[in-house]
Amino acid sequence: MSFYTFILVAAFLFITGSMLGWLIEVLFRRFFTAKKWINPGFLTGPYLPLYGFGVAALFALSFLPIKTGYGWLDAVLVILIMGCAMTLVEYIAGLIFIKGLKIKLWDYSDRKGNIQGIICPLFSFLWLLVSVFYYFVINPYVIDAVVWFVNHIEFSFIVGLFFGVFIVDLGHSVNLSAKIFKFAKSHNIVVSFEKLKESVYDVLERFEHKRASFVFPFRSPRQLEEHLETYERENTSPAQTNEEADGSGT
């Protein structure tokens, strides 16, 4: 596989993983956690980059030159490395947002064995299952079809179009996160992105008598700062403030 083809396949897997991950998260929130339709994640569009980076990482790791002489052991080692890599990607992404932007995109604080609420054994095990599925189903049977697509110029245009929209969306979301960061820093807190969305939904429905936008969850007659102040009153306490600002946790 040429370097150009490798990059295009990784880009396609990033797109596919991001969109499938977004769909999974939407359904998970609707039926298991928030019990309502909520647009998950940091961006506006139907994609979650964490999943995209994860799937692209699995693709790259599938080329690891592990040859022990035992086929089953090779597979076990590659899958274990993949699972650890997925957990590492999740931890780094969570840490960047918490430390750099004072935004918590997900919270495993109520899960046993969690580290700073960013990773936990349960979800690390789920990442391992994802790695098993990728290794035995996607990599041997799907990659060849993907390679066929990326070798056609029309497909390359679609990939480029996606990333063009993605970059515009990223710019919009970074602008939003800058406002949240400014508020969080001045109040010495870390803002849970999901809880903030839920708070905006509740305010709109209770006081504005309006349905919240699924695509633009922060669209509201009220200023974002007002919603952040409401969020702070409802979700933080002095103990939580100090603990989250320090990045501590079990």
C-alpha cells in the first residue's frame, strides 16, 4: 500500500469512525443516560473525532510487525496493544480538554477504578472489544473495499469535502469553547459539556417554553454566560470546584 493510499484510507476510517461513534453516543444518551435526544460531543456536526482517531489508530497498528511464530499469540498481542492505544487516546483527549480548556467532555467519576474521571476499566474493556471486532472483521474484509474506493479521484473529493466542513465546524466549536474556558477559569471550575447542554435544554423548556435545537444545543435567547451561571449553581459545590480545578479524582 502506497503512502498516499494509506493516508486516504486512514482519512476515510476517521470519517467513518467519527460518524458511527456519534450515532452510538446519540442512542446511548437517548436510551440509557439523559433519556432525551442530545447532540453529543464537542462539535456541531454528526461526528465525534475521538472515535475517528481511535479507528485510524487501529488501522495503523494493524501493520505492527509482530511475528512470534504463533498466529494466535500474534493476534492476542496486536489486540492488546490496540486496546491499550484506544484507552491512551481517550485519556490524552480527556486530559487536553480538562487541563487546557477546563471542559470535561465525559465523566467516569462514578465508575470503579476510574482515573480522574477520564478512563475506567469498564470502558477500557469495551475498547478492547472494539479492537477485537476491528481485527477480525473490519481489517481483513473491509479494508480492501476501502482501498478500491480511495483509488478513485471522486472519492478523494468527498473526503476533502468532509474535512472542509469539519474544519469550519471546528472553528465554530473552538470559539464556543473559548467562552466556556474564560468563564470556567474565572470561577475556578471545570465545566461538564454534557451537563451544560442538559442545563440549557432545561432552561429553554422550563422558562422560555421552547424546544432546544438538536443541531445547535447552545442556541438560546439567553447569553451563554447566563447558562453557565445557571449550570454552576446547579452542578457545583465548593468541594467539587477545588477538586475539579486541581484535576484530582479516584
